[in-house]
Amino acid sequence: MNNKGISICVASAKGGVGKTITTLNLAGIFEALGKRVLIIDFDLSGGGISAALNIPNGKSSYHFCYDYNNNSYQEFKNYITKYDEFIDVLASPKDPRQALKMNPKYVEIILDKAIFSYDVVLIDTTHDLTDFNILTLDLADVILFLVTNDPLDLKNMRSLLSIFKDVNLKNYKVILNESVYPFKDYFGIYDIKNIIKANIDYVLSKDFYIKNIDSFIMNGKIITLDKKVASVFAKDYTTLMGIATDIFKEGELHEDA
């Protein structure tokens, strides 16, 4: 494909808020929309995309960087692992020591290669503000920030978003993920908005708490590609579909402008 795709970074201010599962769920939604998707696992020292999808440990972003640096790079597809007809994965390094050898300058090169090969590039990250992740946030077309009803998470998010406002970064949406801690209801949405000093754009409800999520992971399945999900979790499936379609609508508006 010659058209430029959209890059979406799924981020947070704290670990354990559902970034990886949300990234996978969005990949399934984009597949349902007929989009070709690349998932990039930029959680370099502890990425779980390959493990969650039962993808074999082959080449990774580390091999891309190594080959590019040593003039042995040939084609981007050589570093990609296929999940199904629509979804591919660029895995994180399987050895954390390899991650330490990866220069942040390769973020832009990787995204540039990816964005002209896929309709959607979904980037899973860690919450740590490393040089690698800061550059990823800076280069992504859209940032989806996940936040939960957890006091520490909310405080961290408030600090992070204040930094974004200081540098005039506006290309982000905030998703309240109530499905991670369905039994925590310290704050209502109005309170959360006041705490983080930002709007809540989307909500994944408590009803999206999936008791047998481990079985999906053990079988390498994406939840939103299960035909039952669209009916059993209709409200949250619709929310995820809305996120995906909104991103493309906004992208088209920017191109027209």
C-alpha cells in the first residue's frame, strides 16, 4: 500500500491498567473494520504481546535496530510475525539485555517503515518515561491514555497530563478503564475529571470485566475477535468500535484540512 496509515500509541501513567489487552482488543476491532494492523510491542523489557498471542519468538525490534545499524537491513517484513490475515506483530526483544542496546533514534525509522505498510500501527508501551517512550509519544498520530479508578494512577495521570499541557501536546484521548478493577469505585467520573484536570473521552465499563480472560491468553486469542463478545459485551464492544472509527474520522478531517 502507498497510503499512509495511522499510528496509535496506547499509554498510561501506571502499570497494570490494561494497556496490552486494550491494544489487542483494538487490533481485533480494526480487523473487523477490514484494516491491516501492525502491533508494535515497545514495552522493551517486559513486553507481553507475543506471549499473549502465542506467537513464536522470532525476530524482534532489536534485530531491526541491529541490522539497520550494521547495514544488513533488507526488508521491514523480515522482522514481522504474522498473527492472522489482518494482524502482524513486531515483537519486543525476548532478552531484556537486548533492549538496553536499542537506540531511541530507531523509533522514528521503525514507525516510518510501518506507517506506509499498514492501515493502523498500534503501539503498546510501558508507563516509564524513558527516552524511547517519550519519542514514541511524540511521534504517534494519536495517544490513547488509559486510566483507572485507582488513587495512585489518577495522581500520576494528573502529573503526566500537566506536562502534556505545558508542551502543548493535544493529540490524546483519555479512556477510563473500569474493567480492570471493577470493585474499586472510589470516585465517580465527575471526580476523576477534577482529579486529572482533563476530560474522559471514553469509558470501558465494569461489565467488560472478563472472568475467563486467562483462557483467551492461554489460547492466544483476541477477545474482540470472538463472535460472542459483540453481543455479550455489546456496550463496550460499541465503545471500542467508536474509538476506532473516531480515530479514522479525525484523521480524514486533518488530511482534508
